[in-house]
Amino acid sequence: MDICPYSACSNLYLRNEIAKGVGVVEPRLHKKQGGGITVAEDEVERSRFGLYIASSLVLILLMTLALPMVFSANKETAYSAYVFESAEDENMRLAQLNLMADSLGETGEGYTIANTMSTPMLVNDWQNPHRTLLAIIAPEKPIDETEANKIYEFVTERGGKVIIAADNNNANRVAAKFGVTYFDDPMYDIDHYWNQFDVEGNANPPNAKNVWSLASIEQSLTDPDGDGVGVMSEFGQDRGCEASQLTQHLYTECRMPVMFREPTGLKVEDNCANSEYECDVKVLAQASVSAFIDVAGDGDSGNTLNPAPGDLALVVRIDYPGISAQDYKKDNAGSLSDIDVTGSILFVSDQTAFSNRLWDYDEAEDTGMRNECDVADSACWQGRLTGNTMWDGNEHYFSAVIFSMMEFDNQELSATVKYASENFHIVFDESRHVTGVLSAPFTDAMATIVLLTSDAFLKWLIILNILLLLLVAIMVVPEKPNWRHVFDLTRFRERPDKLDPVSYRQRVREALMAKVRIFYDLTRDEMALKLPGEVQTMIGNPRLVELAYSENRTYSPEELRELLQTIRRWGKEK
């Protein structure tokens, strides 16, 4: 309970009671220590506090919107499945993924194509994850630890499929979950490089950063597990995949040429022996033994700063069989049943391998590439294969790998599901790209919301912080002002015109009696029990006694104004 001197409290009450309903609304005023009615300082502080809070919120909002715009200003999106024409830059057009999306979508393989704009953390919320492939091509923003955990769960627990293609270490957090490491510098391979030709058909100077490899689709070219299982035979490594094999999806015992443009290298750091899940590691494409990573930036294979481990991989596939999933079973197609599926993830050391430049041979030819090489050249891939040795764009290889990763060969899955390609989904992760000025704030905000609401620890941390802020607000923010009708002294001269003299005199009399009651600390009932003589003694001032008890006395507006001033001073004279 607030405590103040009787005189102060009575003056306060006078302001509130003297003219109820007179049409002006203002907050109840508080007494300053030492006497006098003023606008309370806490009212000013309250307004100032609210202004600070509002200003802070506006500033935070502006920074949230402006900073992503600053960092992404003038940034064109590359490696997007949805950019068809990239302004005036031919290189940017060649760096997109729309040809890949088209050939895998309804005009090609028939997969259902989609995208995610916020974050790959949502993968485990998708329907039928075992029939869904997430394509993370050219992550310009690093994949963080929380996202890496979700991708790991998607593959190892939900049976999901993932392709990650990068030429840097932005994907290393998720790669490390699977025992794979990306280098952060380009590879040089003087034994496995392809030539580029100018418009006149002359070969450009050799570039050992343009690497080719003869890649397998399902079998490993090495034995990282050391168990000899799933390793391609020497016979198979010498054979090129015929068109009939690709048409019939017979992917064993053959290889295909695949082109990379300035890839980095992959290192298989761990094998499935140390995994908590049953898995199978396969090196599908590798560099030559002379390849090295140009860490020093000098292109010198003799520089000790440039690692040359001799087993640099270009494509690594890891499968996790025996994962339980819900789907339509072939002997029970009418309802969902438990089936065994395989989670798969494919690591590729170059995003350009999926780009328009290398995906489609017509585009590659326009940039000076050829589907054949000089067999007399020691770097020619055709001299290392028998049968079909032609390169017709990377489309044919990666389409075959994607088909192999999906559940088309699952003997438990209903034929009505697996024989309709639209039942299988390919989702392009657009959230890893640095987007344009207008879209960046929204994509970043979406990613933040998903991140904060998807992780259990962060979710509870936010809730606790909100509760803490509410507690602080309750403790710090002053109580809301008590708004009520009070008498406005600045408009006193207007009162006689708005209130008849008899009613006005009665209001002043009531205010006097209320102030006397409060001064002597009486309740309304105690005041009513006082005899008139006692009240007159309590008042003391003859003029105020006359106001309180005389029925015949009339007052002019000027007299009432003078009495009002007397009532105000009354408490101080006692």
C-alpha cells in the first residue's frame, strides 16, 4: 500500500473527485515528496522506457533485414535448379542446374522435383523419406552441426537419400558424420585431365585441374572396408557401360567417363567398422595416384605443402541397409507395412559436375569440350576401356547413380509404387546459396525459425529466455496508469457554462468533505457517524463550514473559484 501525508493524499483525491464526469481524461497524479501536485516522474520514466523498448525492436528489425541485403548485394545465384536465364553472363547460365532438374523431372526420368528454401533440417519431417533424395549442390554457406545431425538421421534412421557436391569444406560437418573429408583446395591430376578447344578447333594449353575419372555406379573401385565385398573386378574396371546396360539398369561390372571442372579431393577417413550402423563404403570414382591438392597455390607437385596421398577420391557412396520404413508392401498394397529400405549418401568433390556446362553434352560441346580424346595421349580415358568409351555428358552417369540409390530394386515394395517414377522425389536444397537482395532476408528468417524450433535444446532455451524476459518485465515495468475522469483546472473558466451553479456547488462541497475525511483518516462509514458539530470543528474554516452546511447561501462562479483555492490550501494550514 502506498503511503503519503494526509494533506498530500487529500489534495490528490480532490483532483479526482471535484468534477467527476467533466469530460477530460488524464492519469492519476502522484505526490512528490515535499508537497505540491505535479506530473509524476515515474510517468515520464514509464514513457521513456516504452520508447527505448520500441526503438530497440525497430533497430533489431532493421538490422535483421538490412544486413543480409548488404552481404548479398549484387550477388547472382549460381547452381540453382530454378534459374533458367542468368542475365547477360554466359558463365552464370552454364553454372545453373536447370538442365539437371529438367532431365530428372517430368520431361525426363519422371521424378517429382521440389526444393527447400529454408534449411535441410526439415528432411525428417518429409513424407516417405526413403523415396526422397536431397540434392545439396554447391553449398555457399557451411552446413552447421545441427543441420548435419539431421541429415545423418535422415540417411541412417529414415532411409533417406542425399547427394552433396562441393569443391570446398562447406560440407565437412556433415561429411565427417560419415567418415569423409573434403579438402578446401583444387586438385591437380596430370594423368587424368581433359582438353578444351577454342572456336577454331585448336586445343587450349593443358589444364590439370580439369579432371576426368572412370566411375562405377554401384561397385567400389577400392576396398576401404577391407572385406573384399562389393569391390569391382579388374574385368569390370576395363569395361565401359553399354547403352543397353543403362537402359536395363544393369550397373555392375562396368565404368563410365565422368568430367569434373576444378574439383577438390575426398578422403575416406573412417570405414563402417567404427559406425554405429551397418553400412557399406564405396569409392565410385578416384583420381590417379599422381594427383595432389594444390594447398600452396603454385601447382607444384613437388611442393611438400601440397598433399598427394595417392588415394584421393572424387565420388564416394555410403549405403545403410536394413532400415525399417512404412510403405506399401507388394503382398499388402492396400495398407502401410514395415519394409526394409536402404539409406544412401553420395559425396562428390565438384559441384560443376552437375551444372549445365557438364550435364548436357551439347552445352559442353559449345564450350569447347569433346566426347572423345586422343588415344595416343597418355591422359586419354578411351585408352583405358573396352566397349563403349564415349562421354555424352555427366547426365547419364548421375542419372544411373540416382536410380540405383532409390528403392526401385526393393523386392518388398509394391509394384504400383516403384514402377511410377513420380512417387519418388528429388528435392534441391536452395538454402545453401547466397541469394539476391530481396529474397535473402526472408530465406534467412525462415532458416532461423526452423533452426530455433526444430532443435529440442534451442526450443527449450528460447522458452526459458521468454519466461525470464517476462519475469524481468513484470519486475521492471511500472504499473499501468490508472486513467479516470478528473477536474481540469486549466479549463475552470469553462465550467459554469457546462454545469449549473447548484450542481457545481454540490461537487465542490463533496470534494471538501472527501478531503476532510481523508485528512483525518476516516472511512466513509466513520465520517457518516460524525455529528455536524464535530465535522464543523474538524473543518475549522468558517467560510468552508458555511459551504458545507448552509442551505440558503448561494455562490457565484468567482466565489466558487476562490473557495476551491481555499480547499486546496486547507490541509496545509492544519
